[in-house]
Amino acid sequence: MKKKALVTMLAVSMMAAGLAGCGGSTTAATQAAATTTAAAAEAAATEATEAKSEAATEAEKAPAASDGELIRVGIINNDPNESGYRTANDADMKAMFTKENGYDASFAYSLKNDEQITAAQKFIQDEVDYLLLSAADTSGWDSVLKDAQDAGIGVILFDRTIDASDDLYLASIVSDMNKEGETAVNWLAGQGLDEYNIIHIQGVMGSAAQQGRTGALDAKVAAEASWNLVTQQTAEWNSEKAQQIVQSVIDSGTSFNVIYAENDDMAKGAVAALDKANISHGVGKDVIVMGFDCNKWALQELLDQNWNYDGQCNPFQASYIDEIIKKVQNGEELTEKTIIMDEKGFDATTITADDVEKYGI
């Protein structure tokens, strides 16, 4: 199919050039016969111009395939029930990749890398036009992405990075997880505690979010004698598991003054354990509470000063992916290989009600 040829040619061009530049393609108009009169020729030219204009208008409405078919996309994501962030991310993808917008979308969900890879292989066998991927783990993707490339299927990463050669995918629309971690840890260091005794609740091990948010804290703990990890365990993004981890520390009698949870749901579970034990938390209280993702309810906790910090992770990537697909369908080269989502961190002492409404997901 022509659209798969476009993907293949674009991949080859990007490998050869190393740097992407803007390009385009135009639709050839049928030439009027040489024997027509000047008036007929002028009429034919006018008709061709109008047809071309109409075609361009239709192309702007939806990135329909050149043969008029819907563009087939296979979307591999993490479980929408994983967190409020993932629910918003999945809803954003489903709202964009509809038949009304020119797409025939199929979805597969898993928090396990091997199950995601199996889903990717199935989508390749089904001959989708594009494979959209939010990987559960950063490793293990080279072979299946090579299979997709050989089949002329364009791969676009979203939300999370992977450890694979960047010539195996068209583009990556992601959060800078390392920066998210660094921003959070820098904020915590700025609180000026004499000693940091931290309960660190991690997300799914091996995911880009876990690695970025863990890495910054590990580096600080290694560098500062006054920074201590009371415990460091994964709750796999789950609120109940996080509550159990914190309850275990409370039962042990070990003192702590910081909850560093790698998403809002786990911070919520941690706070449930604190409340059960009548341990105060939030601004000016016994325990600092930190989360990530900026769910609206979590930002409200900051506004109410029950939590102290929340790091933003922007889930709205579908419009960026749609724009990339449109460019590929039009035969254009991509000007950006990696698009980093704009994100920030929020402090309970400075957050406003407007921030909650604007940035809460």
C-alpha cells in the first residue's frame, strides 16, 4: 500500500540523512488534451485547481489513507486502571483515534512487557499502518520493532522511552522522567531538613517513569549522609500495596519524615496508613508527602496543605501523534525525532485554585 511505502521511504531517509528536514508531495492534475481550444484548456485548469483545493481541505479534516481507507493503528498501552494518569492518557488516545478522525484503532493493554510484545507481533501480523507504543519496560523491543520496520509499519513511541536504536521508530512523544525526578528531589532538598528519613514507594520496576523518579533520589541518597532510605519497595503503582508498605514501617517503629511516592495513587495509599496511625502530614506537619502525575484530586490535597509536592506528568500526547501521522501520510519528513512534554512541579505553599483547575487531570 502507498502509505506503507511512505513510512518505509521516510525511515530510510532518516537513517541516511541523520537530520530531518521539511519536505512535501503534491498531487498531479490530469493534463488537458493538446487539441482542446484555449477556452477548454482554461476551464480544465480551473476544474483541476478546484479539485486540488477540495482534496487539500479533506486531507486537513482527517489523515485518510491515499486509497480512501481508514488508517489502521495498533495502540499498546499500560492498564488504564493503573492510575489516574493512565486513565487520562487512554481517554485522550481513544478520543483522537476514531473513525470520524480517519482512523481504525485497535487497543491492547498490559503492565507486562512480554504481553505487550505479543500484542505488537499480533498487530504486525494484522498489517496495521502504525504501531503506537507506551512500553511497560524499557528493554526487549529491538526485534519486534525491526519486524515492524521490515513490514513497512511506522512505530511511534508515546509516554515512555525504550532502550532501542532510534532508527527503529519514527518519533517519540514522552515525558522527561529523569527531569521529573530531579525536579522533585531538588524541591525536597530545598526544604532544609536536618535529616531525611524517606519511605520510597516505587512504581513498576523497569518502567521509564520508575527509573527516572528513582534515579534522582538514589543519587541524592548516595551523595548526602543526612539522606536515608528507611525502605525502598515497589507498590507497582497500586494504592493498597503502598498502604501496606507504609503500615509495615509504622508497625516496625522506625522513624521517618518523608513519603516519596512515584505516583499519586501510591501517595494516597501511604497517607491512608498515616491517617490510620494518627500521624500528621502535609505543610508544617510530621511527614512530608510527595506524589507524581497531578491528578486533580491530588492537587486539591496540596491546596488543602495535606500533601506537600506533586510532580506533573502530562498524559495528553494524542494530538502530537496525530500530527506526526498526517505529516507521514503527506510524504513530509519529520523535523523532530523526540518531543518532550512540558511539565512542572507544584508546591503546597504556592499552588492556587487556578492551578488545580488548569493542570489537574
